[in-house]
Amino acid sequence: MVFLNLLTFGLWGKLGRIVHYGVDAILISTVLAGMRRSTGLTFQSKQITGESPDANKWIEKYLGVGEWVMDQSVAIAGSSPWFKRTR
């Protein structure tokens, strides 16, 4: 493993860290999507970005990833025998 690390100039550790941060960002976005679905509270991106349309677009895309992950998770759990819908 040390030899592979030397050959790749330590990129494996950096790649793992980037993947870890990416997964954390997706989990945060999914939590925000769940909050929106269960309580109706929405994230006000204009409080952070002001009137920047590019920044607002990126935040909306980021939150859209969380919505997609939430939809896929609910679909998978709904078709699984391990979960039962009570409502």
C-alpha cells in the first residue's frame, strides 16, 4: 500500500477525503429536503447569496440533489418488506 501511495503521490488519501466531504454534503442536503417535506420549512438562499442569480442557481441545484436522494430513498424503502407505511 505504501508503494501504491508513492506511485500516485498520495492521491488515494486525497480522493478518499474528497469522497467523504461529498457524501457529507449530500447527507446535509437530504436532511434539509426531509425538513422541507415534513415541516414545510424552506431554505432561504437569498439570505446568503443576496441577489446573485448564479449562486442561487447553484444552491437550488444542491438542494435538488437532496430532494432526489430523498425520493429515491423513499421509493426503495417503500418497496422493501422491511418497512411498512402507517399513514
